[in-house]
Amino acid sequence: MSPSAPSIVKADGEVEPFDISKLEASLRRTGAGEHTAREIAERIARSVGREVHTHEVYRKAFALLRKSARSAAARYGLRRALLEFGPTGHPFEEFIAHLFKKEGWNVEWRKVMQGKCVPHEVDVYATREGEALAAELKYHNDPAYKTDIKVALYVQARFEDILNCDPKERTCPVDHGFLITNTKFTYHAIEYAKCSGLELLGWSYPEGDSLFDRITAAGIYPITALTLLKKSEKRLLIEQGIVACDMLRERRDALRGLSMPPERLGAVLAETDSLCAPLSV
């Protein structure tokens, strides 16, 4: 990287060259369109100095997208929308369970399963066409926080106890043990998982089938992604068990309980319909 080339500081403090093609590609994935993505990426590239933080690039890109296409802005803000589920991990658990259901799984929440030594409560238990998986979810409010090897070791030990249970005492089968997070994994957590057989699902892992990929493929977006809702309104909807936009489409009456004027109600519903529509990039 030449001394004059701009660099970007990521959420975890890592510094790398600013790559306009990566930014343009991320914008295209939102459904913004090739021309819009290129124009926004070029505007941001012209505005950055010697060093820029990812949150500043996000803020600028989100503001520009919001002016041209709210549904694209909502998709671009997906990672931060997951962070808005906090402070507890319960809404994230509900969202992941909903995602698995949309993928065709039969899902049970917080199921107690007998292990060889002790019983264990798993966050998500899902079955589909003779296949069964158990998942432990780790939710983080900080985008820089990475799920590390200590967590992977702990989760794998639990799954091994379940898998080694006497078949006569086993209440249900498990073919796969998953560790799922809304952020990222450390290098050693990934290497351990590859070696031990623990399956990981994180914001950008595994490549091509990450949490981001699965959310966009299913068209299931967090209720917190909607740009026209206030934070207090999102929280009230989450308290009613509405954690995804497609849930809001099915329970539109919940919006009327927020005492919105008709024109704003219509705008929120229009954004919801647009966000839930099939994405072609």
C-alpha cells in the first residue's frame, strides 16, 4: 500500500487498504442496482481521507442509499439491525428459529436433551427430512466482539456429551452440532471447529453460506432493519414476538397499536413489502 493510499479501520481495529470494488459489491448485494452502487461508492471514495473507519463508510453509504432506495438501505444495515436486537439474546434466538423454519426445518426452542453425563438445554433443535441439528447461540451487542476458541471448546464439549448418550436414554437424535453468532469467529475457533467437527454459522462464515447469505437467500430480515420505524416502536413489536419483517406483513394490526397516522402507517407497510420482496441482484 503506497503512503498516499487511503486505509480503512475495521470494527476489530484491523487496518487494510480501502477497496472501492469491495464497497461497490456490498452495495450491489443490497439490490441498489449497478449504477447506484457505483455512484455511491465513487462519492464515498472521493470523500475519504488517509484513514477512515468502517462505521463512517457505513454511515455515509446508508444515508445515500436511504435517499434512493429504502429497502436497499435496510439490507445494507442488516448487520447493525441484528445488533439492535439487544441487550439480551432472546430476540436473536427467536429470529434464528424463524429463519430455520423458513428454510423448511421443524424447530423447537430451548429443548432439554439428555447427555451421557448430564442433561443440556440447547437453544435451537431442528429436524428436516430425517436430519437433526442442535444449535447453541451466542449473541453480541459489540460488532468487534469475536466468538473465540473458549466458547467453541465449551459448546463442543456439550454436544459430545449429548452425542455420547446411551441410545436407550436419548430423547432425540442429533446429527450436527452448531455454534451460531451474529458477529464473527476468531481464527483459532474456526480451526478448532474444522478439526473437531463443530459446525459454525456467523455473520461472514462459512463463505457462501454465512448468516448474511442465509438471511438474504430466505428473504427474512430483522424487524430492526426497517428504516421508518423508531427504536421504541421496534422494541414494542419485538415484545409482541414480531422479530422479522415477514411476521409484520402477517400481523399488520400490530402497527395500528402504535398509534401511527395513516400516511406513516402506509409508508411503513410499503417499506416492509419492498424489503420482503424477492431480491434480484
